[in-house]
Amino acid sequence: MEASALALPGHSTALVGAMGAMLPPSPPFATRSDLWALGVVYTLLSTLMGTVGKDFFRLAFVTSNPTFHAVGIVLSVVLDPLFNLIALSFATQAIVSACAGFVIVWNALLAPFMLGESLTRIRLISSTLILVGTIGVGASGPHYEVVRTEREYMALLSDHSAVVYYVLLLAWCSFAFWRWRRDPLGVGRPWGAVLGGSIAGNNFFVKVFLAINYCAIDRYSIGCIHANPWVSWQIYAVGLAALAAAGGGLLVLAVTLRHAEALDGVTIFTGVQIIFAALTSNIVLLENQVTRGWVITIYCFSVGIILVGLTLLAIRDVKYPLELEDEPVEWYARFVDHTRAKALDLWWRLRGVELHLEEGKGAPAAGGSGGSSSSSSGGRSGAPVEGTKLLASEAGDSGTHVARGCAVQ
């Protein structure tokens, strides 16, 4: 019997609920999402906002400027979830979570510019492995939309497999927290990002929250536990879980970035987040149950590739249990230095301040909007020269920090 046939205008809500409870559990209704590509586009926007926000968290500690914390919160807590919610309305949880791996791409591109960090060979290899694994997870993940009711979602959240997952998640997070706080500046440093990603990967609560909230829009919809979900405890419990997953993960990452560089911390955080999102998609939401066996094999293999990339990056960061030889990617370092120099030159010229090149550690020349002073090297203002340091200042402000100057190698 079609469940929707019970939702007729004029019928008593209590009668509909009673009849719905008498029906045997129905299998999930899967429809192919023809707009999943649009969901990918919104996910890319979401990942861009989230990456810039996370880099601003690191920039706040580097520059000791709390204003950057506020910018990071707006980007990561407001704009990132907003675009993510829109993406979830067009694509499945598995695809949206997999595309979150593009945070790694944005981070590898932006962190050297924003933070002056060095993209090394091992970092590049690790990021590439994680990205390839992410693409594999997205390609082999379900491209159909599983439509479930509030009653069915609540049944999934209380299923024995979900309960086992909650227990194992609690044990894993406790272990990660112990390893992190035991040595936050040494071997335990990557575990902060691991803990944050483990928490943030449980964003499936957002999708359940939206399904429960739908009953407030259409109270005659079959499968609603309450005609008005806002008078029930379920929507508040799921909403708090969604906030804890998103906010808790970002909070742990922000604390981790006090001592870890963004190219390590953000990359590890994202990789672990993708793995846990894949686990919840299969264990809790059961979104892969109509996928063929060989596709699931590719899905699991892709997750394994992500694990290899994460392990390599963590070993490189803490130099344990072995020390890996690593070198900067020279061509990208030169590109970053040249681009940052040009950008700084343009920025200060727009503010009416001239950039000057000074050799060694000489004091930066002051320049105001009404004039300029010549550089001690005699070079052309704003032109990067080998072995020099690009500096900019206003009257009374040396401004030699990462936000005000960059070394030209």
C-alpha cells in the first residue's frame, strides 16, 4: 500500500499516524538525483569558504590579530554550512562529503599565499593521494537520492548498527583526545586535527534535522512522528548533535592550528572528516545499500588511499616513527613569492604607500601618501630582486609581519 495514499486532506492526523504505525517498515525510496552536479558546484563554494575561514584561524594566531578569528567564524560557521545545506538538497550525503576533499586543493593553493607556508613534496604527494581518494569516493558513491521520512530516520539513528557506531566513535575520540593533549607540541600534534575531523565527519545529523523540519512544512506528510516537530524532543536532540558535530570539530581544529601549520592541520582534518562521512553514509544512513558490490569495492579502496595520504602526512609532520626527507616544491615557491610581491606592491600603492626593497635586515623605509624615499639598494620600487627582502610601511609602522611583507628567495 502506498504510504502517500494515507496522507489525504481532511483525514485526522492521529488516524493517519496510527495507520502509518500499523504498516510494516517500508524500504527507502531511491530516486536518481539529476541535479547532483549542481550540488557539487555548491559544495565547491562551500569548501572555498571553509578553507579560507580555516586559514584565517591560523592567520589569527600567526599575526596575534583576533579580528581574523571573527572573519574565520563568518566564513566557516555561516557561509560554509549555508552552501553545504543547499548542496545537500541537490546531492546525496556521500557525494557532498566526498567533494569536501576539495578543501585540500584550496588549502594547498591558498595557504602559501595567506600564511607563507611551504608546499613541500611530501605535502603535495599526500594531498594528491587524499584528493584522488576523495574523487574515487565521490565517483563510486550513490548518485541517487534516498528519500526517507522522519520516522524512518529516527529508526535508523536508534538501530543497533548506529548504536555500535556511537560507542566506537566515543572510544576513538577519547583516544585521539588523549594522544593530542599528551603531547600537543610534538608527536600528539596531528591528533588534534584527527579529533576535529572525527567529530566534524558526523554531519549526517544535518540531513536528519532537515527531514524532521519538513514535517513542520507539510504536517500531513506520512511518517511524521508529530504534526508539529518543534514541540517534540527529537528535533532539538538532532539539532544539538548537528551543532556539536560542526562547531565542535571547528573548535578543535582552531585550537590545533595554534601550533600546527594549515598545510598539515587542515589537510589531516579534511581527510579524516571525509572518512567518517563515508562511514556514517554507509553504517548509519544506509545510502549505499542499493549499490553494486564492485562499486562498493572501489569505494572502500578510495577510502584506503585517503588513509595512506593521511598517514604519510602525519609521519612527515611529527617525524615519527621515521624521519622522511622533504624539500619544497621550488617552482611553486617561486610562483608564490613573485605573486605575493606583486600583490603587496599593488595593495600598498592603492593605499598611497610605496614599496621599497632593502638588502639584509635594514629598517623599512617609511613612505606616506604625499611622498616616497629611495631604497638603499637603488632598485626599482616594487620590483623583486634576488636575495632581497620586500618590505612596506606607513609612517611609524615597520610592518614586517607576514601580512606586510614577504621574503623573495
